[in-house]
Amino acid sequence: MTVWDDLVGQDRIQLTLSAAARDADALVTATSSGTAPPEASKMTHAWLFTGPPGSGRSTAARAFAAALQCTSPDRALGGEPGCGFCDGCHTSLIGTHADVDVIRTDLLSIGVKETRELVRRAQLSPAVGRWQVIVLEDADRLTEGAGNVLLKAVEEPAPRTVWLLCAPSLEDVLPTIRSRCRHLVLSTPSMEAVADVLIRRDGIEPDAAHAAARATQGHIGRARRLATDERARARRATVLKMPLRVDDIGGCLKAAQELIDAATEDAKQVAEEVDVKETEDMKAALGASAGGRMPRGTAGVMKELADRQKRRSTRTQRDSLDLALTDLTGFYRDVLALQLGSRVTLANGDVRDALDRIAGASTPERTLRRIEAIVACRQALDRNVAPLLAVESMAVSLRAG
């Protein structure tokens, strides 16, 4: 199993990255021996991976990082980088390699302070590997100030440092940064490819794997969660009932409140899984006594942790709500397909009765207006409009059509 096996449906990207990893080896060899580096190298110091959610941006970046650190003996015999079995590949993929930093944020943005620390680490020479690799999975969450701090590091990197930035699109990254990166565009994998990887790697039953792949329209992470998590299936079922419950204003307001409650419960579950352990670990690190009494001078640290957990909960709730709106958009997309007589595969075939009912009671024009209402709700949430107010407004628009 090579490092590329998790990169589903991205053959062109795999070829590009594999060739770059081979050229990276040649650059290291040339530098060590004092010879001239190869001409027209496919390796560069900064890469930008873009693509729709679920396309595998961070998966591609981590696989490339592992290939750059590959220490397989077969490399000396002309083997491809990224064997997946050597210590360099294994530790890079599981996140314990000393020279591979994978940065992901559970907050709404990445600020200047965090970015400065990241830039400082990027100036260090590799400790045990061939390259110092920085994988920034949420480059689109950099504030403008943080982007300007990162620009200098990307513009003038250390000799053995490689930046791997991930974002949904080019427009989500500062023009000055993206102009200094080699750009790779990933596409949404086919539903067949997603179902195959769920069956082969996760041991999911074929019927469940194909149903999850259809429901998520090729989003690998969401498909895996839908196939393995009962709570995710229950949340989706709640969302898909919403179009049938907006017959009157009271129904609109109740459906909106239930959608918000589901997102809040999702955030609460994440907090229960993460926050308690995080708090206990921090108390132990600060030397709390057996009775839980904290040493003097630690109140500020605990307050900072609580604030960070609160911001993380806010982002988790927003992400859960955005996922619900994505499922709702998929529902109306299926309605539109039925109204226009399209032969595309329905994402929500398991609720075909509801799709037929909505399709028969409205027109394609009204369905498009409903999809536009969902888009407007997502935009309102991006502008920090109160979630309940934004969803209530959307629900009323869904009723009007």
C-alpha cells in the first residue's frame, strides 16, 4: 500500500507529485555532492492544492509530504517515492515525523501570532528527514495580517523547506501568495471510486458504501462518516424532512429551530469528546493537586483554554450547519432533476417519495429560487449573521418558493 492509495480519483495529480518527489531526491543528492542541480526540475518550494470539499486536498498534501521523506531501500534501485512502509512514510502519514508539521485549525481563523510561530519553525533545517515540510490544511482561514506574515516565508524559504497549502479555490488565498506557489487543482472523485475505497479500506458493506457515496456526491470524508456514524444518518434524516415542514410560518420557525438544535448538539458532542480530556491534560501539566486545586498564577492559562474551546465550539456548530445546508441543496437539486426529466443519479433516492411530492407541487423556477435561498443563508452565516435568524429567513423563503 503506497502513500498514494488514499488519493481517490486523482491520477493526474498523483503523477505530478510523484515526478516532483523524484526530482526532489535529485536536488538533495546534487546539494550533498556539490554537483549542479538537474535542469527543468518539477520540484518547487511552495505548492497550492485547491479543489471542492471532499476532493482530497489535505490527503494529497500529506501523501506528497510522505513521499518527500521516503527512505525505502528500493529508492536506490530506482523505486518510486512513497512506498508507504518505510519509517519516513509511516511517521509522515500518522503525524509523528519530526520534519513534517500538519497545521489544521479548529477555530474560525488563523491569526498573526500562530503564523509567526509557524514561520519561525519553517526556518529550521530538517532534523532527521530530507525536507522540512509544512502542510497548512486551512490556508483559506488565514487573516489578511497572517497572510502577509506567511508571504515573506513563502517568498524566501529556507533551502530545505517545502510549503504545502490547501484551500477550496484560488480566490481563497492572497494573490501575492498564490502567485508564488505551484497550483494543483483536484476534482471531485466519482461515486464509484468513493464507494470502492469505503469497501476496500474501511470494510463497509457494498450497499451501504454506494448509498453513502451517492448521498454525499463523492465527498470521501462525509461518505465515510455517513456510512459509519448513526448520529450522522439521523442528522441527515432531520435535514431532509425540512422541505415537507415549511407549509406555514409556524412550521418554518420550528424547522429552523430544529436545524439549529441539531448543529448545536453536534458541537456539544465534539466538546464532550475533546474538551474534557484537553482540560484535564492542561491541569495535569500545570501541576494541579489531587483535589483539583490549581497552583497560583495559572488562572490566565485556564481562561485562555476555555476561550479557545468556546471558539472551537462556534466553528463546529457553523461547520455542522453548513453541512446541513449542503444536504438541503442536494435535495432541491434532485427535485430540479426530476422536474426537468434529467437522467442524473439522484443523491437522495432513499427519500424518493418526498422528492416526488415536492417536484409535483412546484415548478423548476420555484426550485431554483429555493436553492438561491439556501445560498443566501450560507452567505449570511459567512457575514456572522445570527444563525437562527439566517435559517429562519431561509425557511420562510423555502415556503414562498
